Amino acid sequence: MRTADGGAPAWPVPPQAMEPVLWPEAFDDPRFAFEIKWDGIRLLTWAGRGGLRAVTRRGRRREHAYPELAALAGGPEAVFDGEMVVFVRGRPSFPAVLRRDRASEPRAVERLARAWPAVYQVFDLLWEGGRDWRAAPWEERRARLERILEGRGGSVALVQAWPGERGRALFEAAAGLGLEGVVAKERASPYLPGRRSGAWRKIKAWRERDAVVGGYLEGVEGLASLLVGAYEGPALRYIGRAGSGLNARERQALRALLDRDRRASCPFEPEPARLPSPPVWVEPRLVARVRYLEWTPELLLRAPVVIAVREGDPHACRLEDGDLEVKGDGEGRGDDGLGGRPSPRPAQP
């Protein structure tokens, strides 16, 4: 069977991802297995007679952005589900993998791959060698996946699974390491392409970071939300607006403090677009400690909550606590010698 877009062979099964539901809290249940939820770019891949293909959940081709996927060649013809993850200073960095994902020019792809090598974290098998595995229970797919990927290293890794009796302990370990959370998967469940199912449950951990206050939006209680950013090289990048977490008295006091540092021009580069009301810009001197769920694809904080606002060193607030400037010589991966391999791994809970 051929596609209509240039004659490339069609996928042996449609590249449609199964999606988890958001679950309010971690739990222990022997009917489930638990995996770390890596903060990366979800990709379905096919290595076989059609060459190497990789698509996002929305069907965008991405094999050109990740030369690391060439490691799938030479193995059995299969369709995998997994996550492309970039590690900066030993921790997953969504800003770094997002830069990788948006690269298209070959020289930029090569340069970014040297600076931030990616690991394809494989967690499911849809098809292999003529067999459709989607109707098989998760534990059978998992067992076959372990045999296929046995001995693999480098840029392709099998996501580790923990027994369901240790779900809470794994979640606490992941949260303690600053990871995104965990996913619980029902052992008897099939792979349901294109569907969101309670057979897969994602439990997200709140994370914290410092951010620079560069402005605010006005509200009836003094201010509606803070406009915050983080430095990337010399530029202050806008990363979102945070209003939750402040009571009426704090909002009024914070507005009075910020009004002393008003300025006419925007301190963010580039200036944030589509704000819900006219902003008030301030000198970037104060630091806000914020709690958030994750990074969005637009490189904004999702559901940020203000914990505290203090005086501090604004330039210490950097994107992902690491210098994401591309140096072109691999320095962007940090100084831990991990070279993008999956680390740290949660201790056995």
C-alpha cells in the first residue's frame, strides 16, 4: 500500500497515540504498573521497509529533527510509542527538547544534536514483524518490547516499569527528583489508538522554580497577575503570568512595591503577545518563587502559583536552571558526563 504523498509506503498500523487521563493522586494497585512520565516530545516511530518515520500526536513528521532515531535501524521492523527526551545537567529539559523539535535546517539540526543529545524513551509496541500488538494486554506488549530492546543503549532506551504496589512510593521519588510525575497502566489493557482511556492514568507532580518579575496586569485587588520570565543568555524571556496564591492584602502590597519600579518599555525579549489586558512594565528586580505543573509547547509555565516574592539576583533565574545558549560544541549538555543518557533514575521505591 502506498500513500498519496510521494509514494512512500503506508504505516502498517495508523500512527495514532493512546492518551492517559489525568488522575488526582498516586495510588497502589497490583492491577497496574507504573512508569516515570518523562518531560519530552511524544513520538510514534516506524523503522522498516518504509525507512525511518516519526510523527507527533498531531501527525507532524519529525524524523529529520532527531538523527538519534537512526539507532532503530537494523532491528526488527516495528512501530513504537515513546518520548524524545533531552537531559540537561542530568535532568529532563523540555525547553531544550522543544528547541530540538523546532529545528528543520540540516546544519541547525546537527548543531543542536551535538549540544543537546536526545534519548528516545520507548514505552509501548503497536506492531512488529507483521503482527498487530494493539489488542494484546499491556503486560504482553511490555514483555515483547523488553525482548526487542534488550541490550540497546545510547539513544534508544526502554522506560522502566515498577509494580503497582509501589505506585505511591514511585510518585514520591519522582516528585523528589523534580520529575514530571508518573503514569499508571492497567496490566490487562489493550492499546487504544486515538483514544483517551482510564486504563492509563497520569499523576503529575507540582514543580517549583524562581522567575523574574517583569510586569503585572491590573486587577480589582491591586493586581491580577505577575508577568514573569527567565534569562536565556542576556535576554529575559517571558514564561507566563501567575496570579494564584496571593491574597488581597498581598496583591495590594505587591502592586505598591512594583509601582516604584515602573518603566515605559517591555523588559522581555520578545514582548509577550495576546495578554488579556494592557500590562504595566517594571524593572526586573524582584524574584518570584512559583509552583507549576509543566511547560507548555509554547514554553510557558502551566498553572503557575505564586509561593513568595523576594529581592534576589534576577540573573540567577535561568531557563531550566541551565544555560540553554547553543555553543555548537556540546557544552550545552552540562558537566556531569551523562551525554544525554537517562539520569537520574529514581531509587527503587
